[in-house]
Amino acid sequence: MRTVAGVDYLASLEELVPALAAEGLPVDDIEDDGRAFFAFHHAGRCIGFGGIEGDGRDRILRSVVILGAARGQGTGREAVA
């Protein structure tokens, strides 16, 4: 099983917004308070994105997308585990 090697705070929305929009996921509120989005990396390249929403102990997982060749290999399942 592959391991997602790195998760970083997303510094720029330039890659996140098109990736979410391409999958029909919401993008209008991603800069609202209480939201944090992350980039998933493997072997030095970005393989997807995910976000959480909420305050304190109450959070929801939202808008997880795995890009291209990383799909179908359990990457999404590992990213949210």
C-alpha cells in the first residue's frame, strides 16, 4: 500500500480551485473563516487536496480530491485515515 508522504498547508489557491471545480466540488466559500485546505504530496509532487471545516473539536471533512495517476490506488482512503 502506498503512503501519502507529505501533507502541507496550501499556500496558494491557484491549484486548489481548478482541481475542486473540475470534480464539481464547491469553491465559493473556501476562503471563509473556519476552513483549512491541504495539499497531499508523494514523491515530491502534489497528488491531491483536502479540507476541514469547523471550530474547536467540531470539524467536518470536506472537498477531498485526488489527482490523475494517483487515483485508484487507495490514495484518497489513506489521505483521510
